Amino acid sequence: MIAGMAALVQAVQTNCDIADARHARDVSLCTYLLGMREFYRWEHQLPYGASPPRDEVGRWIAEREARWERIADEEFVAVPVAGCAFDAFDAGQVNAALAGSGLVYGAGLGRFHKPHFFLGQLDRQEQRGEAHLLVCGCEYARDVSAIPAASQGSTLIVRREALRQWLWEKAEGWNVKQQDGALKSALLGYGFDVDPQAAIERMSEREIETLVLHEEGELAAGRLLGSEWPRKLDGFSSKRAELLARAVRDNLADCLVTLPGLLQRGATDSLHFWFSTFDGLRRELFPHLVEAYARVGAGDTAILEEAAAAGRIHFAALGLRLLDMDEAAIEALSHEAAAIAL
């Protein structure tokens, strides 16, 4: 901890609240309510697996939304560290000032230009090639949609608490119907049927590596797509166009690093976990990989290696193609996923 910790937490949480006031409701009602339920659980420090009281959650949401109405037009506040006030988005300078404190600050723009901020405890750090990895534990300030992993330049940040929350949400949803599929294979592989809490704890620890591999893949994809790609992504006003571009880059990242890394390690449970997250437009664009996963036998992963190799070529070419297209053309293309799928 550091001097001025309370003021620091308050400033970061204020910025989280302003970001939520502007963007938290930019999702479906179901997604919004589930997110608010988990946010209530985090704020009130309820154990995972405990059901928050519905009436209290309802009142809390109403109070939170009323606060959002009051602050939605406010400017983000400066982040105070060691007697200096830093711009809320200058994560590099804030973390430099926090060096040695055991704290990590995150700031950036996510999907559809939504700002994200958080302040957490540093659990461990290591160098991963050109990238510096920070793994965070307890979080002191965050917004509704906690992102388990992100890149800040060449710094990779994994949020263990956010990952654990995400896993509990998925596991609870699966436990209602217990449908067959990748999530079932992953959960049972970790022993969720025997001891749910212990299984999620093991998953939270081991799947950090899967998140790190994806973020390393993002860096590798960025080198292939070039410096124009971030500017292209930041310039979108169409959600469909942005979703397509992000799906293409995500698939490229996973074909470059994530899948090869998991296959090389023989991480069967982690492969099931990764495929349980493979959904939406990413999945629509890559039916060949879905088919390969369905055909994988015990220990036979060669077909996945072949699919990933084909994906590296296909999605690199598709990403470069998007760079030469205007937003309207990309949006139109997003409605024809089958025409550009592998």
C-alpha cells in the first residue's frame, strides 16, 4: 500500500463510474443484469457461488443508475500518485509512479470505445519475450465489465479476480442444464462435478496461461497487420464493422500463438476451455476450426494444428484486406460472414 491510497482508489473508481454511466447499458438487458449482479457481488465482497438477495440487488441497481444519471457528463478525474496528478488514460506513467508499491493500474478503450479502468494488487510479474506480464489479484476499483486480460503497449495484464468471476458466471450458467460441449469438458476436466469451488480455483490459476498466450498473439497479429490497424479500429462508428475487425484479429492471434501454444503443451483441459470461449463472429468466420475440434480423437490434435496453420494465412490476408476497405464496405461484409469464412 502507499500513502494516499484512499484518494487513489476513489479517483479510479470515480472514473470507472463515469465510464459505466456512459456505456454500461450499451448491451442487451440480459447481459446488463448479469453484469450488474456480479458487480454487486464484487462490491459487497460476497463469496462466489452465493446468490445475492434479489430485492437488495434491485434497489442497489436503481441507486447506481440514479448516480450514473448525475455523473454521465462529468470529465474523468486525474489519478493522484506520489503527489502528482496523471491523466486517467496515461497508464504507463501511473504504473511508473506506482513502481514498488505492489499496485497495478489499467486504463484503455475497449469494444465500441468504452473506457475501462481498474486498480489491483500485483501478484507476480515476469518477462515474456518482448512483453512484460503483470498478474493481478485483489482489485480495489473496477467497472461493471471487468476484462480478464488486456494489453497496454508491450505490457500484458491478467486480472485473476476478473477471470475467476467470469469462470463462475460460465460455470453457474452451465450447471443449470449441464449441456454437452467444450465448457462441460473443461469443467469436468478440472473436477467441477466433485468440488466446484476447488475446480474454479484451479481453473483460475491454470487458465491464466491461455489468456497470456492470446495477448501474446494479439501482439504478433499487430506486427503483421501494421501500425494502421489500431487507427482503423479506433475510427469505426459502426458496431458491426468493429466486431468483424476484432473477430478477424482475434482469430489471427489465436492461430499465431494461442492454439499452437496449447497444442505444444498438450493442455487438453485448456483446449476445451479455449473452445468454450470460441463464439460469436469469431466462430462464424472459422467453421473449419469448429469441424476440426469436433473430429479430434483422444490425443489426436494434428487436425487442429492444420486448421491453425490455414487460419494464420487466411486471417492475415483478410485483415490486410480490411485495411484497404472503407467502413461502409466492412459493415456490409460483416453481414456476409459465410463468404469470407474459412
